[in-house]
Amino acid sequence: VDDSVVSVQFNTTVQRINLLNKKSIFLATVFSMLIPGAGKYYLLQNGEASSALVLNLLAAAPFAESIVKFGLLSTASIFSGIVLLPVYLANVYGTYKSKKTLLNKLNLQLKNEVLDYCDYQLHH
């Protein structure tokens, strides 16, 4: 294993950890409250952010349609709002929890990278 490649790999993980540590979980949560998925984009979790945005749009479509057709206080609007609310709240809560979860994953990844490198050095 080329030491420069290993160094780049360690540095990349460390850089991601440092960048994520600079991100505000409060700001990420506010972004997700305003636009579902935006907080995860802010936290550099693009795949999860796109999924959250699409899922919220799919849940919001019937709600918006029922408001336009029947009004805000119609039975259809209330039922579709009941479906939308947990999806929306799960998005906000998921964003709130995601920074800690991602940091744990990155720290574990860094630990494994170091252990793999040490193991390789011991056996070669």
C-alpha cells in the first residue's frame, strides 16, 4: 500500500469529520422545517436529503390537492394532513439526529481505516 494513498484516505475522513463538526444542528433542523431535506443537504447527506424531499413531496401532494378542491377544513384535507404530518415530523427529527449518527459512522470508519493500515503494516 502506498503511504501517500493511505494518508489521503485518512485525511479525507478527518476532513469530513472536521467539516461536519462545523455544521450547526440547530440550523440544519431549521432548514428541514422550512424545506424538507434541506437540513440534510446542509449536513452533506445528499442521498438522504433527496429521499426526504421526494418523500415529503409525495406525502404533501394529496394534501395540497384536497385543499385546492375541497378547502382546508374538509375531511379529505384533514385525513391527508394526518398522513403528511408524521412524514414531515420524521424528516425534521431525522435531521436533528443525523449529525450525531453521521459523526459516529465517520469516527468508526476512521478507526477501521487506521486498524486496517496497522494490520497491513504488521503483515507486510
